[in-house]
Amino acid sequence: MPICEETFQHRTGPDIHEGAGKRILVIDDEEDILELLRDELSKRKYEVVVASNGEAGLSHICQGDFDLVFCDWKMPGMNGREVYERVSAIKPKLSQRLVIVTGDILSNHTYLFLQMQKLPYLVKPFSLPEMHSVIKMVLNPDCEANAASGDTARWKSKFSRGV
């Protein structure tokens, strides 16, 4: 089983420098969500870029590289599914590091799409530890610490059951 720094960080608490050198894009039409994620991720030294709609998010993606993208599912104009499809066409590897943020997870249509694409997601309202667990899972899928995290286990369980 691979061992990584997070194995030790999990035992001693969060690393406030875990995001150093990593870029995250947050696409959401809710200003509160943009601010919350920008502030929380910046505390851990991630470089955070925000976009208030899908078109602006795609513009950022075309202009630079990101390690992870959080994207709201329901937005006016281009929704999360459309963003995912466009990202898949222009940067296929990034499309698998796109985390859908939704309050619509109970919809069969949404659930089936997420399952078929094997996309990670967060259900609103989500906790900050749950968000950090998803980030670690997506950025370090083979890391032993992911398996040890209770929040990650709960996230995996939600993802595999669909709720």
C-alpha cells in the first residue's frame, strides 16, 4: 500500500501547507459558496481561482492548468453537466478531477450521470472536513491516508450508494 505524507498528517492534524503549488478552480453562481471555498482553500495555501458561471470557468480552464475543479451542478446558463462535457473535450484528464457540488443528488437524472461518469461530488450542505477529504481523494487516489479518513469513508460510501 502506498505511503505518503498525508498518512502522518492525518495522525497529527491538517497540514496548513497541503495546497502549496496546487491550483483549484471553483465555479458556482452562489457568491457565498465562492467566498467560503476561496477562504478555506487559501488557508491551506491552494491557489484559488473563482468563476461565477460556467462560461467564465471554461475561460479560466482554457487559459491555465488546474489540479482540481469544483463545479456547481445547477447554474444559470451553462450547468455543471455542460461544463463537464466541455472540459472532457478540451482537457480530458482534468474532467476526472472535476468535483460536482450539488443539492440535486436525489434526482435520478443527476445520480445516473454522476455514476456513469464516475465523478466525485459533494452534496450541499457539506462539511469542510468532507470537502478536504474529497480533495485528498481526488488529488491522491492511492494514498493510504485516504482509506483511514472517516470523512473520506463516508464520502466513498455516499458515492457508491448514490446518496
